[in-house]
Amino acid sequence: MTPANKVRQQFFAEFKEEAAFIVRAPGRVNLIGEHTDYNDGFVFPMAIDRATWIALRPRDDNKVFAISIDMDDRRDFALDDLRRPAEVDWLAYLTGVAWSLRERGYALRGWEGVVSGDVPIGSGLSSSAALELAAARAFQCVSGFEWDAAEMALACQRAENNWLGVNCGIMDQMISAAGIEDRALLIDCRSLETSTAPLPAGAAVVILDTGTRRGLVDSEYNERRAQCEAAARHFGIAALRDIDLETFERRVHELDPLMRKRARHVISENERTLQAREVMDAGDAAALGKLMIESHISLRDDFEVSSAALDAIVDCANAEAACYGARMTGAGFGGCAVALVEADEAGAFSEQVAANYQAATGNQPALYVSKASRGAETVFAAG
């Protein structure tokens, strides 16, 4: 049963009537542009056809009552008594979005509903952003304010940064808010300007879940961010997006070896991401695949955020003739990789890579072909 049907049926079972609204917000896979978003750089994700869904109706008071099918949990909170969570759980994302929207001046109304999704948690496909944007859509439905994708993305990012304590960039929330069907979205993480590009004709995106989950990612992530900021300060620039690769190579000797590697990844990744737009517009799958391979090598060797499992599944993917290129995606240290493959061979490719990866590592992977979907939306509104 799909998450959409799950929330609809569970809502009726719980409240004895049809939901007034059903909303969804997608997870994402980033095709290229990793660890560039918090450096004011460029990213090129697509919203995937896996999402968080909420079936809901408005309440007459200021409370939110939510049932999570996936967590087998039911919780409530009052909009005028929002409290930071002692630990981060699924409800903390709802309270964080409510807090952030209220801080930005939105008058919120309470609601009650049922939540479910099929974005794998902890896999690097942004299940957290999907939940945040679905919650924002729920509040928008019952409260009646105008939906602005960039504004909602910023609100949800602020919830994650300041309510949940996760120092993320804007990419995950922005693509979940503003995704375009059948298109990848090039995002300028400084201006939030976006442009779209289609996948090359005859190519498909396959998500490669290693079956491993991230470890030590928070401390490592914050360390990488601090190293990037220190490199930018050294060069007297606001962020590493403000220096090109040629200038960097002339001055690379000024940095210590570790900071040199970190900065080189970000600067070269920005250039690869902008090149990706050009080759996608040209429909050049082979060139896009080459950029993805180069991206993985940079993430593995210079930024050092890959893992043995990610390297193994990327190697298995790149060994297949149908694969144009593969790379890790997300923060790293586990989770998922992404491959660009010949669409007609995507099924056979997935089976072969899964078998080879499991034989090499003993891990049970999950591979699935994914299509680019729309961003957060209301899919049903009564009346």
C-alpha cells in the first residue's frame, strides 16, 4: 500500500471522516554538488518519487495532534507552548516548523492528522526535509497563508538549524519545496535562484542504498564546515564559491595540506556542478557521468566523507557497461550513492550491482530507479 493510501485510510479509521487535505513533500537525491551548499555554492539535486504524506483536517483550537504510522506513535503539542525537544524525534520536526513559521510572523491554526512516508530514514535522501516541508504544507492548508517555496525552505532550514541543532545548508529544504517533475534543479545556494535541466534522453537515475547508515556524521560535518570557513577567511572571501580553481591553484601553497584538500573539493565541485548544467542541456549522458565520477573521487580523497561501503557500491556501479557514472550522494559516511545509467538497462543494472555489492561486502543493498517529482504540494483539498 502506498503512503498516500495509508494516511488516507488511517485518517478515516481514526476520525471517522475523510481528510480535509492531503499533502506530500519529497525526499531528494543530489546528482552533483556535494558539501557546496553551506559554502554558498551550487547544487544540482532532483526531488525523488518518494515522499512524506500527511492527511489532515483543521482544529478549532491551537493544538496539533499527529499520528505517525511509521513510528507507531501519536503525539500532540500546543502552538502557544512550543518547547525545544530534549532529544530529536519525529515530532520535533513538526514543532520546529511551527516555531520557525511563527517566528517569521505566520499566524498558525492547529490541525490533526496522520503521517507516513517512504523516504528511507538516515540514508542521505533527506527524509527530514520531506517531513519538514510536508508539515509546512499542512500548516499552510489550515492557516491560509500564501505558499512561497523559497520562503518555506528557509523557514524549514531555520527549524533544523536553530530548533533541532543540525547545521545544514539550504539544499535539502529547497529541492523538497521547489522540485520540478522530470527536471533536476540547479540551485544557487547564495541567492536561491534556480534553473532546471532535463536528464539526458535515454538515461535513468538509480539510487544505490548501501544498507549502511551514517556514523559520527554530525561531528565530522561540523568539522568540514569549519575547515571550509577557515579557508575562506584565509583568502579574504565570504565563502569558497568566491574563488575559482585557477586562482586557488596559484595560492594553494598558502594552506596546510588538510585545509588544501578540503578547499580543493569545494571549489572544483562548484565548477563540476556548473559544467553539469551545460552537458545536461546538451543531452550528453557520458559527460555527465564523467563529472559524477570525478565528484566521487574528490569526495573520497579530498573531502574524505565517503566510506568503504559507498566506495564499494560506486565501484560495482561503474564496472557495469550500462553505467555512465556513479558517486556517493548526501553528507556521506554511509547511506546512498547515485548512478546515471542507460534507461533500458536500469533493471538489469540494478540486479547485477546489488548481487556484486552484496558478494563484496555482505551488506544487503536496496536499489531503485527514481524519477524527478514535484516539490511540496497539496494533492487533495475537500470542497
